Amino acid sequence: MTRRSRSWDEHLARNLKNHEFAREFVLALLDEGFGIQQALATTIRAYGIKEFAEWAGMPSSNVSRAIRPGYNPGLRLLERLLKPFGLRLAAMPSTAKKRGKGRAA
């Protein structure tokens, strides 16, 4: 990810205190192709790990570990991280056509 100026980071952190903005920011990152963990990590780091942990009612060490690139959080933990944003995990049909023998696309 591109390094941003300090003022940009501070401005984003202030905007993320608005919970509606924070939710839309996570959704925008997902729309841009970020994975769920990467989108959460980007948002939570910009918000502030300690501040987010308080908002989510979780220990900051658990939040920090969950957003580490090498960590593989379970569904329950992802749900806990999404809940403060008013989001939850869901399944939906893929828009990509499947190709394979004997299957209609």
C-alpha cells in the first residue's frame, strides 16, 4: 500500500470515528478487491488498534493478532471484527460464469 502523509492519516482517522463512514470505508475496500482481513486491517490500523478494541469490546492484543497478515482468523473472530461496523459475513451467488464439462454456464 502506498505510504500516505501524516495529515492524510490523521484526517482519515478522524473520519473513521464516524461509524457510518467507517462502514462505507470497509465496503469500498472490499469493492476494490481487498480481502476481508486486509480491508479490516487497513481500516482498524487507520482508526487506531487500541481505540477500535475499546469500540469492539475486545483486548487490543486480540485485534492486533487478528489483523496480522500471517494470521488466519476464524469466522467467529471475523464476525466480532465486523460487528462494530454494522457488517456481517454473508454468502451470495458469484457473478463469474463457471466452465466445466457437462455444466451449463
